[in-house]
Amino acid sequence: MTTTISALRNASFAFALFASPAAFAQQATPDPQMQAVLDALKDLQAKPFHTIGVPEARTQASGADAARTVQRDRKISSNPEAKVATRDIAIPSPAGALPARIYTPEGKGPFPVVLYFHGGGWVVADLNTYDATPWALALGSKAIVVSVDYRHAPESKFPAQHDDAWAAYIWTVENIHQMNGDAKRIAVAGESAGGNLAAKVALMAKEKKTTQPVHQLLVYPIAGNDLDTPSYRENAEAAPLGKADMAWFISHVFTAKDQTSDPRINLVGRRDFAGLPPATVITAQIDPLRSEGQMLAEKMKAAGVTVDLVDVAGVTHEFFGMAKVVDKAKAAVDAANANLVKAFGK
């Protein structure tokens, strides 16, 4: 299904939050709260990725930094994150130890589990950059969240990241009971490049006929290799992610451009979606990845998968982790958590 205005608190707010794909004809103007974050990112002197090298891209201010700046300036409390305990661990894998952070909510357990993969185009970002989403999912779904890092390009080219994601999933299935988690109730989740990893883990679990996740949370996932979709054309110059920026990531991740046709990347070209667990797919209006995320949702639905497609107007790539300062992010997170709770059941 596609999330509708009846799912939200009031009709006027819902109309501003959710819009049909057909309504998006050209690059939209960010809503005021989203614009405040973009202004803060500009003030922090963040440059478009395609204009700088990898070392600078990894050290410059991120969207998360900009959101925290707005939160600080508005004196918005960080509570109730104190209700979640965190600890850092290392997950063994064939390629070496993978850094991971465990977020555990209050309660007795055993808790359901969310295995989360961060974004960053497989080149930039880490557990700290994408810290807000695991907090929000642990709080809202009352689940243990295992946020896993993976090898980055260009030091480790494709498919290193996908190999790491699968190793992390197998480890979680086999070991999460030691952390008071329920291995029979594991969801996979990710943002952007991490959304691609989460989707591929679900596909591989089905293919290998092993323990399958009970839900997929795919937030503006990389799901195709066509840089000429409607959303790429509309948002070619968008911030913080535009068409040239995606081309920059591609140039660092793959040894040859034709590798992007690999079914681990070009998910929308696949035909093996039948039998996958239910999915929540969240897309942002001002995002080059919007079209491929929506296409992935439609292809899964056509294969009989239960899908909640949440299209959010007036926001950009990376908005999902900005719930403290962007109301539409909070509504999207709430929708995602509601679906996770439903999938986890008792």
C-alpha cells in the first residue's frame, strides 16, 4: 500500500507531508524546516561531493552535523534517548572485524532486532554520522538495533560492502540471543547505500533458504543504475545529493561503470521479489534516488510483497535522521516504527 493522509494526525499536515509521485514535476522548494538544515549545512561550509576528494568528503560537515546545529540553536532537548543503552562491539567477518553499535531499549526482552546499515554512498560516513536513526528505531519499535559499519570504497571496491552486510546478518542471526535478542524476529533496515544493502540481505536470505528477516525498512535506497530517471532530471542540482555527486560515488565504488548493472545494485532490474518479507520504502521528493526507490516498491508489490510506500514532499536526501528538527522526518520515522512493531508481533 501507499501511506495516505488518513494515517496522520490531521489532514492539513498530511497533505503537506505526502504527495503522489505524479505531483513531482520539477525540483521542489524545501519546506522551511528542511531549508533551515540546508542553510546550516551551507554555513558549515560543506561542499558538493563531486567537487572534492575522498579525504575531504569524509571529514567535512554532514547533514547530521547540520541537523545537530539546528537542534542546538533551537535548544531542543536530546531526550528521551537516555532510555536506550549503547555499546560498541566488533563483528567477526571473513574480511576482518566490522565495527558495530548495539542500541538496547528499556525492558526485559527478549527483544526483536533491527539490523541497520548506514548511508554514505559506500564511500563516506560511519556509525557516528548515522547515529540518530538507530536511536529512533530502538525507541519507537522497542527493538535492539545493531548498526553495522562495513568496508568503504575506494579502498575496498564493490562487492566488499555487500559481503560485509551478509556476514553481519549471519552473525546477528547466530549470536543476537546472547544480547537478549530474538533471532526469529529480525528486520533489516538501511538508508541510501545502506538501504541497498538491507534489500540485498533480504534477497540473499530468501535465495539461500536461511532465516529470513520479518521486515525490510528501505529509506531512499540505491536501487538502480539509471542516472536519467525523472527524479535525477528534476534533482540534478539538489543538495545535499545531486546527479554529479552520485556519479562521484559510482566512480569510487566500482572498478568499471558496467558493474552497476550487477543485480546487487540494479535491484529494479530483478524479477525474484516474490516471497520477500513485507517492506516499508521511504522516498524523499528532492532526491535523485526517488524514482528508483518508488520503482522498487512497485516491483515488489507486483510480485505480491506487502509494501508501504511513503513518499515525503518538501524534503531532501538524508532527511530521515533529522526527526528532532524536521517534523516530516518524525512522521516518517513514526510510520516506519509502526510497521516494524506490526511485523514483530508479540
